[in-house]
Amino acid sequence: DTGVSQDPRHKITKRGQNVTFRCDPISEHNRLYWYRQTLGQGPEFLTYFQNEAQLEKSRLLSDRFSAERPKGSFSTLEIQRTEQGDSAMYLCASSLAGYLEQFFGPGTRLTVL
Amino acid sequence: ELKVEQNPLFLSMQEGKNYTIYCNYSTTSDRLYWYRQDPGKSLESLFVLLSNGAVKQEGRLMASLDTKARLSTLHITAAVHDLSATYFCAVTSDSNYQLIWGAGTKLIIKP
């Protein structure tokens, strides 16, 4: 299958720990997006890459959050010193520049205890 | 600031009935998206609407866009149980790539 993949699918951690999530986009897609979704809400934009360049960060993305896309392929999202309010589904999406649709991965569900 | 409102937020209906979900947005945006999400699953793209008067149909779902009214509708015809899901609309911001999402409409279709 050549869709967007995310790893892990579920993560349970204790408050204060660091976590890292990985996203592998569709292979030819040069744009990659991270969103966060809490229960009963629509996704909220976090950040966006075109190739390896991080072009936009939401003000939701505090300094505890960092994202990278080192070679313009997969991306990682790290959360340092997790807080209970970080519990959410973290979604990754990818698209081709100039195309309209964003294709979403299955998400990583984070639970901070 | 671009905001998106959907209504209703929850809808329970019988199989075979027709209904419409509404999506209003606050400022000019020329791209509107509809996505479907099943419980615990990710988002599946349904429609991308680009221009005023655009209408797209797939099976029992039909989406339309009125950019002057800043309104999109998702119409369900003769609903079947398999359409039970949460439906989201989203629009692009000025930056042309960031999707701004509605809160979703949870649709339950009873046999």
C-alpha cells in the first residue's frame, strides 16, 4: 500500500516524558502536514513542510513541539515534557504541490497519564 | 480569522431518508473540502469544490458550493447505514494550504 503511514498508532506516556512520532508520506508527495485532533473536534493545523523546509507553524505549536523532515521524505514530530493537555490524535497528511487534496494517515493516538 | 461552522453537529436519521449538512465559513475562500471520518479512523477525502456553483456527486452524497453565500451543503439521498460517520468540511486559509476545519457532523443512520 502506498498511502500515508504513521508510527506508532498508539502511545501511552507519563507526564513529563518525551515522545516522538513518525510519518511516511505518499512517496512522490512533496508537501507534508501535521494536525492535532481532540475528541469531538475537527483537526487543528500544527505545521507544514514543502520538501525539507518547514514553512509554517501554528501558534498552537509551543516550544515543546518540534518537527523535522530531514531529507524531504519522512517526518518526525517530537513533544518534549508532555502534559495531559497534549493527549490527542496526531494526524499526518501529504499532498503534491499544486494539487488540492491532502491524504491523511491513520494517526497516532497519544495518551498522557 | 477564517472560521468554519457546521450544522447540525449531530444527526440521527432513518435509512431511506434525505438530509442536508450545512457548512458556513467566515471569509473568502475558494476551495472547500468534505471529508469523512469513521470512529477511531483517519480522514477520507470525499469532495473538493473549487468554484461558485460547483456540484459534485458520489453515490448517495452530493456536495455543492455557493461562494457568495460562503456556504456549502452535503446532501444525503436515501441514506443507508454504511454512511454513518462524522463528516467534516474544511476550507483553505490565505496561505492556500492550511486547512481550517469545522467541528464535524456526527451522522447516525438507523436501520
